[in-house]
Amino acid sequence: MTDPSVVRGVHHVGATVADVDAALAFWEPFLGVEARFRGLLSRPYLGRSVGHPGVEIDAAIVDLPGGGVLELLDYRLDGRRAGDDDTKHPGNVHLCLAVADAGAAFARAVGLGARPVNPDGPVDVDAGPNRGARVAYLRVHDGISVELFQPPS
């Protein structure tokens, strides 16, 4: 059993991106908010904490609806490479956003350049703990996976 005084909740989700401006071109209009921070991070503690001493990271912080933060991070280092964006691979993480209308959110995301995993759009969950929900997976900039989740009514 976990001691509830140890973990208090989710603070942020971080996504490494190739270009912060390109990432913001999706997230700001999709979420309907502007980044609350945009700048270069380069303090010594940062390099020590992420395992790349001396690193500079071009960063943006975007508030997520309902709480939490999305950090968009462009590590200014040589040797970076894109990973495989398929969710079947160990280590792949996705961001799930609760939405009121999965179809409308899907259309908005695709209009902003997201690539649908299922081109037919959201699907109905017909069994399990989320029965009655509607869900859709998309890939946004840099292959980041986003799930749109419309709770059961």
C-alpha cells in the first residue's frame, strides 16, 4: 500500500519535441490557451537532473484544462533521433484528455494537423470499466500520442 503523503498528484506531463514553436502551433489553438512560459532553460541543476550536464532546453509550459501542465521541451543536443510513435512499443506514453464531445475534439485536432490512428474517428467502448465512453487516438507533432476520452453519459 502506498503512503498517500508521498504522492500527492500529477504535476505535469513532459514531451520532448523537435521544435517548440511547431508544437505550440498545435497545442495553443487546440487547448484554446497561450503558453504561460516560453524560454530557454540552462541552469546547472537541470543538466545534472536530466543526465546531460550543460544542456540547454528550449521550453514552453502550457496549462491543461482541469489542472496539470504540459511541458514542451526541445533539448539542444547533438545525436537526437525520433522514436517509433506506435503505442505498442514499451516506453511509449500517451496523454489522455477528457473531452465533452470526442467527435468535435477529433475534428479540431485533425484540422490542426493531428494524424488519426483510426481515420474513421472516435470509437464506442462496448465493454469494461469505460463502457459507454468514446475514444480516439491521434499522433501530433513528433509522433506524440494523444487520446481523446469522452466519458460515458
